[in-house]
Amino acid sequence: MRAYDFDTPIERRGTDCFKWDALPGMYGREDLLPMWVADMDFRSPDFVMEAIRRRCDHPVLGYTMPSAGYREAVRAWLERHYEIHTTEESLHFIPGIVAGISYALLALTQPGEKVLVTTPVYPPFLNVPKGCGREVVCSPLKIADGRFAIDFDDFERKAEGCKVFIMSNPHNPAGTLWGKETLARIAEICERKGIVVISDEIHADLTLPGRKHVSYSTVSEIAAHHSVTFMAPSKTFNIAGLGSSVCYIGDEALRKRFYGWLDALGVANGNIFAFTAAEAAFSQGEEWRRQMLDYLHMNVQTLDKFLREQMPLVKAVLPEASYLAWLDFSAYGIPHKELAERFVNRARVVMNDGTTFGGDAYKGCFRLNVGCPRKMLEEGLARLADALDM
Ligand SMILES: Cc1ncc(COP(=O)(O)O)c(C=O)c1O
């Protein structure tokens, strides 16, 4: 069996890659190690690249449509991994999940209506509703036993009057897996309060070995009834630049409200390379994914060991899925602004600033991306530790 290589560094600079090429413009330096934007510094799989190359051998790139092969590959993947029993009508292509969230908010809510999120959270969950003219209501997560947990008293109180709950499942940051019990409790509250749940499951396929992702719509009939689920091969197979996501809605009435809107936006026919890549990834990607997850798992263990030995004051929430860790440096007693400055200018490492995940409550926190060759991770961690030396 082929062993895939995740160790060899790939030079991404000069490819208009956001993670690396945006940094000189942002910080005025060329020597920064990017451990922020959520893609991986691994080669996209060769079976995906070959499928795209093969498609390029044909000289016409005219309008396209989701092929039977693409649709079948998506359906088989969702059935096999998450027991989501799709029908042809229940699925809809979307170019990206952030776009999908804004389309859903525009279709399912009115201006000024309230949208619930649990913080800290992926910043577009805060910015997209605001940009759509909706009000964002934040229910802060607790940290218990080194993982995020929903504060259900607060959640239930804040849910009152909200029309939509946008959930990251697994949760970004830190890839917390919301287990069946938690999801069922969310479903019960949201059903009672008439809330539609948007379950963003973009990180689901990156669930680390030994753990299990539960897809929201599968926990109960009521969850299936009031939910919109987003999935994508983009994070899993490192093809985020292609925009190839998919929406699943089990409930016919909800589907009518949302898919009619999607068709009106003219996004259904998609992008040739998105379909080609997604079909290849979902139909040929199991072994690559398995090996990549083993590698990521080792990276998370490397991070854990390093933090314990070299940065013991950091309070970490480590990923259960995906490659994003939430690190709280508050115990070092260094003001947030100075921490941020030290990480960029001393460590020359870029992480995501915690305050962008929900405001000043997350001062002292940063999100670290460990989806990279292990040597790069070790180098980044060593530099961060040096920057914390007084
Ligand atoms: C939870 C979550 N949703 C959505 C996205 C982005 O999705 P897309 O590129 O399909 O818009 C990300 C990327 O980091 C994410 O973490």
C-alpha cells in the first residue's frame, strides 16, 4: 500500500495562497511562519490533481452541472460515514459554506432578526449575520476538562427570540465534537423555540482516530426536521481554493424555502473543477484521508507534549477533529497586545487572534493551526516558546 508523504515541505509562496502570500502585506515582513488560515500545508492528493488535469485535456470549459458520478460519490460518502440517508432532492451544491450560511440567513430570516452562536467561534459566524443585517446573540462556551462545553442555562436563555442557531459541528476553534446527547439537547431547545439550526460540518471528515462525529440531523426526527447541514471536501482534501461544498436538508418544507432561493441565486450549476475534484476525493480518498488523519493526530500529540514540557502555563483546548487548537496564554501575565506583537515580531509566527472569535473575553487567546509538516510545527512551537521568555 502506498505511503503518502506529509513531511516534505511544499513551497506555497508565490501561488497567491492566502495563508502565506497575504502576510507581507499585513505585517510588512517576509519571514513569517503562517499557522493561522485553516488549510493544510500538505500536497492536495494526486488522484484529485489527476482528475483535474484529465478534465483540462478537453478544450472546452463551458457551463457544467453536477454529474451523476459526483452526486453518487457525495451520497455514498454521507451514507457511509454519517448515516445520512440522502435523496437526490435533499442535496444542493453550494460554492462555499460561508456563502451558504449567508444564503440561508437571507432565505430563512428577516432583517433585524436574531441569530444565535456559541463563542469563541469561527469569525464569519459573527460577521456574516451582521453583514446580512441580522442581530448576533452570543452564548459563551465553558471550558470543562480541557474541552468546550455548552452552558445550557445560558444557551436556553439566549435562544429566546432567535430564529437561527449557527452551529460549528465539530466546533471551530478546537474541533470539539458535539456528542449525541448534547446535540439532542440542542435539538429539543431549538424545536421548542422555533429555531432553524444551521449545522456547519465542514470539519467532520477530519475527526481524529478513535473518535466519532455525529451529524446533527441524525440525532432525532426533530433535528432532521429543523436543520440545514453543510459539508465539504475542502478541508479534508485540502482543496478549499476550489469551492465545492454541499448542503443537505431532510425536511421538504425547509428545503422549499431554501433551495428555491439557492436556485434563484444561480449557484446550482457550480464549477467544473469543484465537481471534478469532489467526485475524485469522495470516491478515491479513503486511504489518503486515513493516513492524513494519523499524521494530524501525531501533530496534535506533538503539540500536547510540547505545551506540557515547554509552555506549561498555556491552557489549551486541543482538537478532537481537525487541526485547530485554542491556546490561552493569559497565565503569562503579558497584555494581549504585547503577546500578539511578540508572536509576530519575535517568534515570527502568525496565529489567529482570539478576540476575533468573540471579542475582548478572548484576550490572551490565539488559535494555532497544526496542519503542516511536523518539522514546521516543531519550529513554530520552539519560536513561540522563545518569544515568551521574559
Ligand atoms: C467552521 C467553518 N465553516 C466554514 C469555513 C469556510 O468554508 P468555505 O471555504 O466553504 O466558505 C471554515 C474555514 O475555516 C470553517 O472553519
